[in-house]
Amino acid sequence: MDGATIPRSPSSSVGDYLKAIWESAEGGAASTKDVAERLSVNPASVTNMFARLRGMGLVEYERYRGASLTEEGLSEALRLVRRHRLIETFLLDHLGYSWEEVHEEAEKLEHAVSDRFTERLAELLGHPDHDPHGDPIPSADLSLAPEDLRPLGESAVGERVRVCRVSEDAGVLAHLGERGLVPGEELRVQEVRVLDGVVTVEDKDGVFHTLGPALAASIFVEPVGYGMG
Ligand SMILES: [Zn+2]
């Protein structure tokens, strides 16, 4: 053995595409449009990059069907997702970052740190399985257990639910954080207005929160039961 190892870390741009495909595909294929919107780039660049990623063996791509990750592409995406979510947890729990600041910082840092650093960080944090937004953290062997969550707006009136995950949008996070509507909190669903999607919930202190459809769609819950707890 001469110790020569091929650096396996893809460039940050390749990594960002793999993550964007993973995030928008949800197991299927990601369209050019979805990925272009997610990365704020024009669709022509996305088409070029899809072809490049196909050449690297990281995606399968057909023009009218979009791109889906190969096994290798999926591993690379999950490796970055693991880094991202561990870094976010670290920034929030140890460096005094606010809830809405961590994402942007983690976007930069995830490309700078090594796998070694990532695993030391996981050790320091006690191997958490969820990040501060409630997103699951892929394990060290890059597997991710499926979760069965649904948007708050799909709850039944009277149902008690636990907030498990909230969208990463900075504005949404600031707003929900202020109201204490964060992962782990239990709520009782008071009203779901079919007409406009407005949801009213009651928190553990008996405070009512009326949430517009965009906010309600940013909160993912699991049922806890019915009635007051
Ligand atoms: Zn994030």
C-alpha cells in the first residue's frame, strides 16, 4: 500500500446539486425546474450539471424525467446532509447561534469540514438523531430511518399532536420560535378551516395560535391522541 487515496469529497457545487436533488426528489426524480428554484440558478445550468453528474455516475438523468440519485449519489448527498445537521445542532447548542441563523452558517461550513471532524462532532454532541429543526440526521453509515409525519393542516379538530419538524425558512423559524411552536411541543388542534387552510392550535399553556396556510404547511406533526393532556 502506498497510502495514495483519491479525495472523494465532491466540489461544493456538485454537493449542493446532490443535496438539492435529494431534497426535491423525495425518493423519485427531481425536475430541472425544482432544482433551479432551490439553488436560484437558471434551468440551463441545471440541465448541464445533470449531464455532468450523470457522467460522474452520481445521477440517472433523462431530459423529460428529471434526475434521480444513483446509490453513490445518494451516499454523497446523505454525507453532506449528516454534516449539515450536526453542524446546525452544534451551532445552536454550543455556540449561541439563534434558531434562524444556523442554517446559512451550516451551508458554508458543511463544505469545509472533513469526515473526521464530522465524526468527532457527532461524538461531542452525543450522536443526536435529529437537528434543531427536527430533521432526522443520517447515521454514520449513511442510512436514514423513514418518518411518518404530516403537515399540521391535515390534522383533525380536537386531535393532540406533537411538533416534530418545522421548515428551515428563516422567517418561518423566527416566527414559530417566538411563539414557542418548536419541535417537541404538544398542541391541541382547535380549528382547521377547509376554506382557507387557517389552523388554530392551543399550546400547553392554554394560549391559542392562529396560523395561516403557509405557516401551517411549515409544521410537521405526529398524532399523540385526542382530548386534553
Ligand atoms: Zn439547515
